[in-house]
Amino acid sequence: MITPNMNYANLKDSYLFYNISQKVSAYQKAHPGVHICRLGIGDVSLPLCDEVIKALHEAADDQSKKESFHGYMPECGAPFLKTAVADYYRARGIDLTDDEVFISSGASDELGDILDLFDRSSSALVIEPAYPAYVDANIIAGREIIHLDSGEENGFLPEPVEKAKADIIYICSPNNPTGAVFPREKLQKWVDFANENGSVILFDAAYEAFIEDNALPHSIFELPGAKTCAIEICSLSKTAGFTGTRLGYTVIPKTLERKGMSLSGMWVRNRTTKTNGVSYIIQKGGAAVFTPEGQRQIKENIAFYKENAKIIMAALDELGIWYTGGKNAPYIWLKCPNNMGSWEFFDFLLEKAQIVGTPGEGFGACGEGYFRFSTFGSREDTEKAAQLLVELLK
Ligand code: PLP
């Protein structure tokens, strides 16, 4: 009999979002017609901007004519989009060639697929609290996982320590769920650490567009030495509302080599074997994000979410509740009041104020006692939730 990948048996039930939806439906069933304020969602609520919609329509029309029809696209991405992404980096002073950019159908796909570059015996470091996919993708691959806790004492931005000497190092900045962003000096320590140990950093920059503090790095490649130790994985999901449209990009510098193998060369080989590229229409929509007008429009949407963040932060400030995030990230990570546990606070908010957030414990054991609010919800829900929070906890 065939042996399936038995590592799947080691996955914990993905109980976080399942548990949340079970609890919310039970509450809704018991209280029909009651409005629930949803601050737990990781999905965007604003539609694609006009510039992207226009490009998608034009690209669909291109597909109707023999002269402009596109069949299979280059596996690593259409040249027009690779150039647009590389220009986006070059405008920030990062010197990239177009073929160091790989177009993907989103960061999730890429975070899983990229592990093909590393031997199964390599270990992976996950800084927790963390986006759950890092742990699960490595369990499926049967890798040793080193968990490094972070906490209030280091602003949820730990420095490298002896225990962190892993082959693969995940760094998510701005972070989901904590909203914390690595400042340059601290990130440099991780870059130096990875170069010294021959590790590779997988830098998840899915939320870089939310950074407003100019001193903070948007890309790991702003730091000296990163081009010999890092891969950057990005997404247009939150930047431009592509959660359902699906588009992302990955940067693998030509100078990133391990044991005489070029990781960028290996990734070309991987992509040409395992994908036939992202659709022409979607890539055209993506290229519109990088035009001056596209940038102006997506920034308007981001500003809307930032306004939601300000509304929630004002309520937390009034209540004297400790939190991080919100300013340079779409998530606010708070300490549960009155020493409540994460799930206890979840139940309390649902029962007493009909607010749904995400219990911190779902992002790793050290998230216990914390809670995540998302700023991607509607303005109405955000305002109502902020008001109810103050009434309930004052
Ligand atoms: N990385 C982080 C940290 C995320 O929070 C998410 C989605 O929520 C992703 C990656 C996945 O993004 P995508 O929609 O591009 O797959």
C-alpha cells in the first residue's frame, strides 16, 4: 500500500479560524438579527481601485483579438510586470535586475513552494507569535522547527540568539499578528547573523505598503549584506486588494548562493517545472498598481484602513490598554485587559459587545493573553466596536 506523507498527521487542527467561526455562528443562532462587529478578518473590504479595473478590462479585450492574444505566459513572470516591480525597488534605491523578480500568484503559494529550495534536513526558525502557515508548511515538509518567542519586553521584535541558529529564518515585518516592524539596526543583526551562519532569511513583506515611518525598512534589501542571505516574498493582496484576484512577487538576488548553488537559478528551474505562470490579465491588473495613478489610488485605500486603525487606537488609548501595531501595519495587537486569557477575552467581547477579534494564542503559545484587531473591516463596524469597547471596559 502506498505510504502517504505521514507528516500531515503531525499538523495540529487548524482550530483558530474554525473555532472563531463556530463560536460566532452559535452566538448568531442564539441571537438572531444582532449585528456583530467583525474586527477579526484578515481579508480586505474595499474593492480593487479603478486603475486596476481599467487594466483588467483592457487585458480581457486583448485576449479577444488575434494580434493581442496571449497564451502561456513566461513562468517567472511577464517582462512588463517584472520591470514594474524592479522599478518600484529601484525608486527606493535598491539595485535589482528585472530577472531577480519572480511573479507569483500570492505570498501563501510562494511561502509554501519556496521550501523546495532547501533540503528536508534543514531546520526552520519561526519567531512567534507568527502567521500560522510558516509552521504548518514546515511540518508538512517534515522539518525541525525552532520556535523563538517574542514579547512585550522586546516589542515583539527579538534579536538573534544562539538558539536561533537555524537554516531557514522566517521574518515577517510588518508583522502579522503583532503589527511590529523591525527597525533597521535590529534587522541588520538578523542579516549579519544569517550571513555568519549560512542561513537564508525568508522575509515576508506582505504588509510593506502600510509602513509610514520613513526610518523603517520596507525591504530587507535596503540593508547591507541582505543580498547574500535573503529572499523577499511580497503580495498585492493587502497592498492593493488582490486577495481574491491573486498576485504577488518574490525577489531572489543573483548573489544568493549556498554550497555552490544559485538559489535564483534553482528557482527558475523550479518555476519552469511546476507552473505555467500567472495569467496575462491578472499581471496586467498588477502592473497598473505600479503606475503613478495606481499608486495614488491604492494609497487612498490604505489611508482608509489607517483611519480605522486610528479609531481603534484612540479607544485603546482612552482605556489605557497596552498595544503595538496599527501605525505601520494593518493589525493592532493588544494585551487582554484584567489579565484575561485570549479566548476568555474573545468570549467576553462576543457576549458583552458583539465584537469579534482574533485570540493571540492562535499565533503561538506566547500569544496567550494578547488579542489581534484587524483594521480591514468596514468603517461602521470599526466605529461601533471602538465605542462599545470604551463603554464596556471604562
Ligand atoms: N504573509 C502574511 C504575513 C499574511 O498575513 C498573509 C495573508 O494574510 C500572507 C502572507 C498571504 O498573502 P497572499 O494573499 O498573497 O497569499
